[in-house]
Amino acid sequence: MRLDSVTSTQDVARDMPIGSIVVADHQTAGRGRMERRWEAPPGTSLLVSFVLAPSRLLSLAAGVAAAEACGPDVRLKWPNDLLLDDRKLGGILVEATPHKAICGIGVNLTWAPEGAAMLERPREEVLARLQKQVARWTAAPGELVLRRWRELSATLGRRVRIDGTEGMAEDLGPNGELIVDGSPFVAGSLTHL
């Protein structure tokens, strides 16, 4: 489903069946993790939500898919950011119930907030690549998703701060949790130091 303007593609997708895709030119109330606002002028970003079967690694699989769709220079910041030249290019928001998950992906294409990155590629091209990669990576075995996420990571091997704790981001656990100095973090606000 393609729409001109919506509150959020997540809101429209929520009542749709698995397999649905919602794309919009503009969101009036776009959001990221922790209710952060996602704002961009109309037509400058890829704004899409996929309705998928829930899975424990969906957020990481979506990150791998988005990075692959955007190109070889895109890296992943745990848990849900796309980075280009160490600046935020986009993000992923997964809202799950026991029966389905809504996976929203936003990518700056021709405009970016100050300090952020933009891809400068046509939306239809990126969307077509993203649809193929989402289908591929959401069906991939968990170990393959974790391995590819590690390869694309901008977080692992760096000092980070997460929810007041500083340490070395060492690895991912089997459910996608970030291991910092031996302690697992399932969620949280992460800063690269």
C-alpha cells in the first residue's frame, strides 16, 4: 500500500495481515525507539513498514536487510541504527505481538537532520532492494543473521555506554543481546565512545 501522508506507517500497518507493506511519502508523527520523533520533509526519505511473522532476531535481521539494501558502506549500530560514515542514516522500529510484528524502516535519502547522513539514491531503487533483502534475511537461520550482523557491526569492538554502564561491546548473545564487559543487555540507549 502506497500513501502520500500518514501519522506513521506503523499505525497503518498494525491492522494489516502478515505479508503487507506500507510505504508513505511523509509521516506526521513518525517515531523511533523510546518514542523519539522521526521527522523529514515529504518525499525525502524511505518510510516503510513490513508486516511480518514475529521472531526473536527480527530487529537484527531487519538491520542486516536494510544495510544490504543501502550498500556496502552502511554499518549497524546496536540495536537498530543504520550508519554511514559513522553518522545516522536510518533506523528500525519493531513492534511485536505474539501473532505478528510490524517492522518499520526509515532511511534518509535526499535530506538528513544536522549531523546525520543521507544515501542520495532513488527511493524506488532502495525500496526494491529492501523488499528482497527483508524476505531473504527474515527467513534466514538465526546463526546466519547473527554472523552477518557481526560483520556489519559498527558497535562490536568499541567502548560504549549503555544505560549508565561503560565498557567494551564484545559480542552478541544468541537472542541478539549486546554483551558489554561480559554482561548482556537486551535493550537500552547506546552511545559509541
